[in-house]
Amino acid sequence: MEINFKPTKKQKIIFDLFDDDHTTEIVWGGSIAGGKTYALAALMIMKCLQYPTIKFALARNNLTTLKQNTLASVFEVLTDWGLEPDEHYNYNQQTGKLKFFNGSEIILVELKYQPSDPQYARLGGLLVTAVIIDECQEVVEKGKEILQTRAGRWKNEELGIKPICIMTCNPSNGSFLFRKYYIPHKEGTLKPHQAFVQVVTADNPYLPADYISNLRNTLTNNEYQRLILGRWETANDPNVLIKQETLDLAYDLSIELSKDTKMRMSLDVAFKADKCVFITWRGLTVIDIITYSKKSDDTLVDKVKELAKLHSIPTNQISYDADGVGLYLSQHFPSAKEIHNGGKPRKVDAYKNLKTELYFKLAELMEKGMVKIATDKYRKEIEEELAVIKHKPKESMENKIELVSKAEMKRSLGRSPDIADALAYGMIWSIQSHTMKASDFTFSGF
């Protein structure tokens, strides 16, 4: 059987990386219609024909879209190459396996997060040679990590194939791909076993001549920048409260601070296994951020007293998360402001709870240029955390604005957004003069 396949320049890079001796993680990220899915389908089929008994896991967040879109590209390649069902391959819709005449297989895998299976135990028995995840920006990091552990478990030494994981994606600065692959790629700090291949729509020479120009007339500028030009920095989720460009403008390391402005402190109080976050404010300007590994409740009290004395902060200008272990502070700092995340907001007709109101106030004041950050400490962590602070889509809320759950934020981020929470707790003094309307955030139906 002779197959005539001429990959584009970017597609050839992926084929070459598959065959080199060290690359085991590849992110192929960028624009739509860049030929990513078709090329990976071609790669899998080519290797399945080349290596008898090889096994690929082909995954996506949702099994339905995997079958409707990604698998459709696999069948497109099979047809283009003249491969016939029941002669060269057989697809079992019930098991989700496409098996070739030589014993090689492509196994469909759904990576959707299931609260009943947070550790993806359902993948425990999966043994494959290599993994491909399509539209990986839709997948939570834990799902990708667990599936990747299944690569290298099926005849890799015998076939001479690395345990490789290839991920396709569109730009998404709220996903783990942004912080773990795109930013290191941009900074030149990717690990030796990792590769990031950027693709734009124009890299695909097989598109109709007027395809891109037609999209330019139909997409918003943000969508065009992200989906056609492949620009990750403009890939803001419309539900994210604080955009990257807003945060960038908040940073001002040379700002002149008035000594007459009140000093305050906001705290995110963690359990023993986590770090506490202390943010020192002069008015609405963050002047210092400290993280502290709490050994006991008593040492936490001592740390609060130490920092309050250092910056001359009166107790009534301290705010803290009073849920859980934070409640312990109330007996030592009775005039400090306790914040109960699920508590009653000041603007009861607009927000589901107090924490949502605090975050929206932070977004409002940052948009107005009133909140400033005069330190570069933990800047990367703050950027990552604010990227996952989102409100729920309007259609999923019941007449009041609500943030996505903390569990969802943790799944997206891989940790708790503790520094971001401490920033929000610093808004408790500002919401007393709250002027924001729900309609200002495009929830005019409320």
C-alpha cells in the first residue's frame, strides 16, 4: 500500500518530534483551521500501519465531541488514503476502539471531570503506547496528567517508541497550558523533553483563498486575534473578572505613596498543610505580599501581630477569611473584620454572596485604575490565579451574579487561588461605598 501524504511545514515538525529521541510532551497550540487535528489523525494512522500492535489513546474532554469532530478527521484520513472498513480496519462504536488489520488500535477516551472520580481511577486499566489529546484547553490538568501516565505501558521498548503525549489546543490564557507550556516557551524555559509548536491559520496552504478574509469580517477583534492569529495574550474568557491587560496596568512599582493614607492588611488563612497569605495595603495600593507556612494557630496569631506592628496597622484595619480555621483569630483580634465567603453581600439584589461582591469590587476598582500593586512579588502566581476567577454564565445563575465554585477554580489552576482571595478580602472597606450595578457587567436581565 502506497500512501501519498505531504505534510505542511508545521505538521512535519510534529512528525519529526514524534520520532526524535527525547521529546515526550508536545503542545501544538494556535489558530483554528491550521491543520492540527487532520495531521494528528494522519500521524496516528501512519504509525498504526507502521507498527503492528501499537495502541494510541485518542482523548478529548467530551466523548460526544470527540466522536463528532476528532474521530471524523480520523475517518477523513482513512478515506483519503484509500483504507477500507472491514478490510483494513474495523471501528466498534460500543467499545470506542478502531482496530487495524495488523492489531494496532486507536482507543477513544473521555477526559471530562467527574466529581465521583476526581483522580480519574477509571483510566487505571488503560495500557497504551502513546497519548493524543485534542482541544486540550478544555481538559482539566489532572485528567491530562493521569492519562499521560498510561502512555509507555504498551510495548514501547519492543516497538522502540517513546511514551509520548501530544496535545492540540486553541489559545487560552486561563488554562494550565498557558502557564506550563506557552509562557515557558515564550521565556525559553521549556524542559528538554517538552516542545511547543505555534500554528496560525495561514500556516495551512490548503485553505480556500478567501477563508481568512471571510472570518475577518465575521469574528470580533478578540476572536480574530486569538483564533486566526493565534495570540494567547488576547485569549480572555469573557467570564473572567479581571483581564490580563487590566492587571498589567495595575502594576506600578514607582508609584508615590502618601504617608497619610491608612495602612491595612488582608489575610487568607489556610489550613496547616497550606500557606497563609498576608497582603499589606496603603490605601488601595498593595505594598507587600507575604506567604507564611502556619505551624499552629498560635504562630499565626504571632505573625499577624508582628506584621501589624511593623506597618503600624490597627486591629480594626485587618480583614481575614473567618471560615474554618480563620475563625480562631476572632478571639485575638475582636475588632478585625471577619469575612465569611458565603455571607450576606452588601448589595443583596445583585450578588449571590459576599465573596462574589468583593471580587467584583476588586475588578471594578482595577478597571478604574484605583487599585495598584507596587511590588513584583508573586506576580506570576497572581496572573495565574486571577485568570481562573470567573463568574458563572448568565444562563446558569438564578437572578444573582455568582462566581464559579472554588473546586472548579482549583481544578483549573492546580491549587487554591489564595493570593487572589487575599486581594479580594482587601475590598471589604470599599464595598461600603459600592456603586457598581449588575448591568455594568452585562447582566441586564437581572
